Amino acid sequence: MTTSVRIVGTGLIGTSLGIALTRAGYAVVLADPSPTAVALARDLGAGSVADQADPAPDVVVVAAPPDVAGAVVADELTAWPDAVVTDVASVKVAVLEDVRRRGADLTRYAGSHPMAGRERSGAVAARGDLFDGRAWVVVPNDQSSDAAIAAVKDIAIAAGGTVSTMSPAEHDAAVAVVSHVPQLASSLVAGRLRDLTDPAVALSGQGIRDVTRVAASDPQLWTQILAGNAAAVREVLAHVHTELTEVIGALDVLADGDGVGAREVLARIVAQGNAGHARIPGKHGAAPTAYSVVVVLVPDQPGELARLLHDVGDAGVNLEDLHLEHGMGQPFGLAEISVLPAVAERLGEELSTRGWRLHG
Amino acid sequence: MTTSVRIVGTGLIGTSLGIALTRAGYAVVLADPSPTAVALARDLGAGSVADQADPAPDVVVVAAPPDVAGAVVADELTAWPDAVVTDVASVKVAVLEDVRRRGADLTRYAGSHPMAGRERSGAVAARGDLFDGRAWVVVPNDQSSDAAIAAVKDIAIAAGGTVSTMSPAEHDAAVAVVSHVPQLASSLVAGRLRDLTDPAVALSGQGIRDVTRVAASDPQLWTQILAGNAAAVREVLAHVHTELTEVIGALDVLADGDGVGAREVLARIVAQGNAGHARIPGKHGAAPTAYSVVVVLVPDQPGELARLLHDVGDAGVNLEDLHLEHGMGQPFGLAEISVLPAVAERLGEELSTRGWRLHG
């Protein structure tokens, strides 16, 4: 009854998956080119080290870096002629084409992409709950058998993921827009900060902090991801490039005088951003929700934020999102509390009554 | 002894400033083309409505929209031949050049830019603490008298701002990088979401949410800001455009095969982003600080986050930043608690002891 799973590659994702599946009752064996890495994964509770005496696995999960995933998937399909094989690379067309080019049996292969853990790395950071509530996209190819797809979904669900299904091209086009292009935009904007004086950088507010947070990501990993999804990222960037050229043209005209139509370009780009931003779903996966924001001054001392959120909870209001903004050199910060619009006014009153200072 | 201040324009910034200065003991009179707006500001405690019987003001603050600020500054300099005049527009070269072109007395003018309140609007949103702890840049011109500069700084400090001084060109170049270009990048990235299917948008994670948060900003206001700083924004965007062209070239090569040097371009852009991001100061205005992040699973129920932050406070640890990430359709979220690296390990242990589940 217990499904046996072989995990190839014991980095953050592979090790975390091993821990999760072991806890869920699967029999997990682990393989990695590095004996140290695989021993560490075993010690973390991710499964046992693969051995020649092991029975053939029911499912193989390839958790190798994106640029070698295709080769490893093909090898595993050949080595285990009855097993279903999946991989967890964050790009899917390139991996599939690599497997196809190697002539492996595509009926037993279905890719997947658990959208978790990318900003941290290394097996030591592994956790069995890494996938809890994260999107896990199962990505069948044109030949995947129903049984293979079902087996991969089963693994994703057992690991705690929220499963959806897409074709390889759909997946790569989606992550180009929601992940890869935002990363590049963030990197390009952050890169401009290098040229500023210290007093100029000191004007950085919450806006640029948010825009550039992911600019701290690992260049080597992102080079692999972007290279692996080059065609889809290029297509999205071509639109961005066209619009950016248009913006620069409008600014040229405005810098030199006052051109008819130049302001329309700027207003349209910002309005298109409004429309796109409004499509991002609310936290419960329901239709996009515009939350109301209640802003509160919070003294910068241990416990004060807790006291505020305790009072929010006491008011019976569920917090949908929270942003902190710190003043430079000031003894307090601003807490922006997002709540459903229907309760915002009441929350403001309740907090005022309890002595909190509301803000802007 | 009481300084008399005349505020022209009673929107969010003008009204908030009136409230702050009135509280600080200044005698404030209010003017606005709209009798309704000025009456509302008066009722909110921002000062008295300007009257012909008023004595001449010591300082005039022009809080008009960026595209008319220069004209209003020039009018006020002429109307009050002994007063110091400032404005609060978020662009400074264009306003100064407008004032200069009108032949007004530049010795009594020094611009300013309180970096607050832009994402909300309207006098009804005014608060006397709007400027508390926010950067307030005082922007003298080449003719500003020492007395004029001192008077404007005095107003900024009285309103609660954290004051720095820059030339108009320095100011505009700085905000182009830290505010205007991030806004455009955010809008351009968010605009791409319009073309996606719902399942594709549903893959949006915390990265794109952060990058596109400011994409919800007002197109009309941003058109004025960008048009008013066209030359400086264009210069920064030209660099971004060049690098974006280079990235697209590299992706072209990678999509068609495997080109020498293409990966280097991608790695360099991401690494430059690392370097730029690292320059953003920590919250206390000290040298840039890399915080350690402790990630905790928080049940999605009123009071749970408060209980967590209460436990953080109990552990004697000061929270430097907090990000919430919500799983789609899951009964909990992830709280990413940023703390000084020296206390991260102890905090993790304390929270585990108290029954919290730490995460990846």
C-alpha cells in the first residue's frame, strides 16, 4: 500500500520533499552525486540512502538543477522501466524537450513545479512543511499517461501543495510574467541605486523597498532559470521594451517642451498597471479583493506591535495583510493594516478608543 | 514670537501641514481656489481661512499640484514682499525654472519636498502626523538667502519631518531613481498581468505582489510627477533601456541555442541588482543592515498573529520588519520576521519552545 518514492537530488527542494513524504507514510530513498548531501538529507529525516538492494520505485522525483533536470529525468526513465518520473524544475518546456530529444518514454513522465523555497537554499534549510499551501503546478506533456499524471498529483498533494495543471507552454508563459520578468525588473531598478550618493539613497521609501526586495536573489540560480525560460521571458520583455521605448519618447518630448499626446502615454502606462495589479487574487484565492488600509503609529519597542495586533484581534477583525514602514531615525513605525472594506471604519474607531494614533 | 504661516492649497499635504503647524503653535491661515476645500481644512483644525485683514505672513507654503506650483510661488513672492516662500511639489527643477522665468525674487524662495502621503489623497485623509519621521528635503536655489533656507527648515522640523538639503538637480536625480523609475517599472510589470488567464495569474506569489504594490497608484498624479521630472527620469530610464535591450539580446541567443557570453549578461544584471539593493539603508538610517529572517506558520484566525508578536516581544527581541505571505486557500499564512542576525537563532528557539512551527 505504501508508495515507494526515489528522490534524486537532495538540495532544499528534494530534502524538504523527502521529509514531507516520509511523514505522510511514503517509503523514500534518496540519491545525490554528493555522498555528504545525501547523508545530510537522511539525517534530517528525508528517507534512506538509495541502495542496490532497494525495490524498484513507484515514483521518481528529480530535484536536480534546471540545466541538468532533463538529462536526469531521461536516465531515471530508462533505469526504472515501470516508474513514473517527475521533476521540480521551475522551467518546463526546456526540460521536456531535453527528455524528448533523449528518446525517453514520455508516457511515464509528467513535470511539476512546486512554487516554494526559491529565495532560501541548501539542504540545511529544508523543512517538511516547505510546500504547505504553496502552488504546485503539475505539467503533463502530450504523451503523459493518466496514471502518470495521477501519481504526480498524489505526490504534490501528499507534500501539502495546492495543485493545478498546465501545459508546459502555459506554465512557462505564466511564470515568465508572474516571476521571471518581475525579478528582472526588480534587478534593473535596484542596479540604478549603485550610482547614487548616500544622501540620495537615504530618500528610499517603502515603494522602492517593495519593488527591489527580490533583487537580493542569487545570480547563479536566476541565470539558470532565465536561460531555461528564455523564449517565454523574451516575449514578455519585448512588450515591456516597446512600452519603455514609448515612455522614453514621451519623456523626451516633455523634457524639451510640451508635446501633444506625451502625457497620454504616461497616464496609459500607469493605468494599465492599475488594471494588471487588480487581477492579483486576494489571499484566499477568491476573486481579486481591494482591501481597505488602516494606518497606525506604532512605537518602536518590543511588544508594541503585538499589542496592536492583539487589539485588532480583540475587535474581531481578521487582518488580511500587514506592511510595516519605518521612519528614518524615528522612535516609531507605521503599521498598514489591510482589512475587508466593510470592517475598516469600525476597526479605526476601536483602535482610536484603545489609544492608538491613526495615520493618514 | 509666533511665526505666521500662509498655506496655499488645502489638499492632503496642505491640510496636514496646517494641522501639524497649528498644533506646534504657529498662526496658520489657509487659502485655496475652492471655498469648500478651504472650509473643510479649517474644520479639520488646519488654521483659519485667509482674510484681507490678516497680517502679512512670515512664511508662505504653496501646496498646489506640481504643474501649477511655479506660478503660484511667483504670485505669492510678489504678493508678500517680505515673506519666505516654499512649495511642496515632488519635482524641483521644473518648479524653480518656472519661478525664475516669471522674474520673481528667488532670494526669498527655497523649495521643499516632504516625502509623505502620495499614495492617499484628499483633504479628508489629512492628519497632523503625516510628516512624522518622513524625509523632508529642503531644496535651496542658487540665490536663496540663508534666512529663507532656515525658515523653510524650521517649518519642516516643526511638522515632524527628518530634514536634509539638496540642490534641485540632486533632488530630481535622486527621486528619479528611488521613486519615479520604480513606479514605472512596477506599472510596466503589472500591466503584463492583463493578458494572463486566471489560472496563470493564480501563480502570483509574494515576489510579484511586492514588485507591483505601487502599481495601484493614481495615473493622473503620476503623469504630473513624471512629466515634471521628465529629464531626470529619462536619463535613468535610458540606462534601464540599454540593459533591457542587452538582456533581450542574451535571451534571443539562449532561446535559439547556446551562445557564449549570454549567461554572463543575465548573471551581471542580477548581481548589479544585489549590489544596488544592498545600498538601501536599514530602518534606523544607519549603514545598510542585512537582517536574518525567521519564518513562522501562523493560523489564519484573529489574534494568532498578535499572539506570535507578543511572544516575539516577550523574548525581548525587536522586530525590524515583517512580511506576511498567504497560501492560496490555506488556513494559515507565513510570517517572515526580520531581526538582527545576532538574535535570530535565540528567537527561533524561543518560538519553538512556545509551540510555534518554524518554516524553511
